Amino acid sequence: MPTAPLHTLDDGTALPALGLGTYPMDDAEAERAVAQAVAHGYRLVDSAANYRNEAGVGRGVLAAGVPREEIVVTTKLPGRDHGYEQTLRSFEQSRKRLGLDYVDLYLIHWPLPRVDAYVDSWRAMVKLREEGAVRSIGVSNFTAEHIDRLERETGVLPSVNQIEMHPLFPQAELRAALAAKGIAVESWSPLGRGSDLLEDRAVRAVARAHERTPAQVVLRWHVQSGAVPLPKSADPGRQRDNLAVFDFTLDEREMASIASHTPHRLGGDPRHHEEF
Ligand SMILES: NC(=O)c1ccc[n+]([C@@H]2O[C@H](COP(=O)([O-])OP(=O)(O)OC[C@H]3O[C@@H](n4cnc5c(N)ncnc54)[C@H](OP(=O)(O)O)[C@@H]3O)[C@@H](O)[C@H]2O)c1
């Protein structure tokens, strides 16, 4: 059974090199999909208060028959709960829904610069980590400027930034800025959900050359780019395929051909996007 190799975060904890996305699964689907994914070798699961599936994700983790400490469970703070006290309260609600004693990775879902409370939320995240309620803290959809501000005002850097990233939007500049600060990158919509990336001629040519699926070569592109992709699927065959990307290598030419599009986002721009 393949499992993903592990990265070490700046706080010393381990982060598997590939994880399972769970949006838009509901509780029942998430429970099945997570338990099945863990049985296939997944050890990293992504959720969020706003996905409304934390209860299912938690049940799937506990039903999986693998020691709890081997699985990295992620959830995220919703925009409606930004602020110091609100973040502490929101975390408790997430933990209760998950049905877990601790959360491995807790992220601020979006920066919401107009609300301008992400620094207060960040101070609460730091406290949660100090108390041991959370193992690692991070952010999602933060620009380099948002992270600079966290560092300036709190002195604490996130361990992870989960960002939109795929060959149509490779985020080279932001990734370089994060790498310089020792912040790990997770990629959301790694397969380019909502686009025709998996039909792309260059992707298909590389897939044929390696006798792999288009999804596998795209996920391999993430791994070799140093990012942790979080492909979503509840389908057992696709879950297996998506994890089986650690036994082949793309060369430089293939890496470049997969990501040769004019970069464009599929999701919201964090400088303006609001999600509560
Ligand atoms: N932080 C954020 O703001 C944010 C935003 C968006 C997403 N996320 C996270 O990132 C995760 C992944 O992103 P995403 O769900 O948007 O997009 P994605 O993983 O790029 O794409 C998911 C789509 O690809 C299909 N798929 C999966 N494996 C496949 C394969 N091997 N071959 C062909 N098709 C395949 C899935 O279909 P089936 O389901 O039918 O298999 C689904 O339609 C989410 O689930 C969520 O956990 C985070």
C-alpha cells in the first residue's frame, strides 16, 4: 500500500506530501470517503468549518482503524468568526463537531482584508497551539503581504499556507516567498476543478509517456514543485490513483510543458474575496 512521504514543518511536526480534499462532501459522504482513503494509505485530510462536514470527517478518522496520531486532520476558521475571542470559540465548536481531542492543523480560511481581524485571529491560533489544542497553525489564501504583516505584528509565522495552485496557476512567485520563510505550501484545486486541465494536450502527452493518468502527472507536478496537493475524490479507484505518484519522476521539460499556460485563477482573489 503506497503512503506519501513526510515533510517536516517548521514546528517539527510531520506533514504528509499528499492529502485528501473533502469539499463539497457532506457528513455521510465524508465519513465513508475519509475511512476509505485512510485504508488506502492517506494520512492527511482537509476539512473546514465552512464545508459543514467536520462531523463526518471526524467519524471517518476514528473509524479508519489507524492510530489517531498517524493522521493529520486539518480544519479551518470561517470568516464569520474572525477576531480573538471569536476564534477561540469557533475552534471549540470545530473540535466538538470533529469529535477529536486535538486538531493537527488549524488554518485561517481566508484573510478577509476588509474585515481586518486576521491578526487578532492569528494571536488566538498561537494560544491554541501553546495550549496543545492544535499541533500546527497556518493560513490559507494569504498573500506574501498578509504573511509579512502577521510576522511584523506577532513575530509568529504560519507553518503552512494552503493556496490555489495547479498548472494553470502555478504561483511561482508566492511559493518562492513562502519557501524563503520556511512556510510549507498546500495546493487546493490541485487538479484544476472546473477547468479542462485533465484534457490538456501537454498533460495527456506526459501521461502517455509515463503510462499514468492525467491526474497522476498533474499531482506529480505538484509534488516535484514542492507543494502538498489535496485532491478531492470519494471514488475508491481515483483515491488510489491519486496517491500513487511517488514512484516516477517528470523531467524538467515535462514539468515546464505541463505548466505552460498563461497563469489564471479558477477561484477567488484573496485581496478581495470574501467568504463568511
Ligand atoms: N482553502 C481553500 O480556500 C480551498 C478552496 C477550494 C478547495 N479546497 C480544498 O482543496 C480540495 C481539493 O480542491 P477541489 O476539490 O476544488 O479540486 P480538485 O481536487 O482539483 O478536483 C476535484 C475534482 O476532480 C475529480 N477527480 C479527482 N480525482 C480524479 C482523477 N484521478 N481523475 C479524474 N478526475 C478526478 C473529482 O471528481 P470525483 O469527486 O467525482 O472523483 C472532482 O470533480 C477541496 O476538496 C478542499 O478540501 C480549499
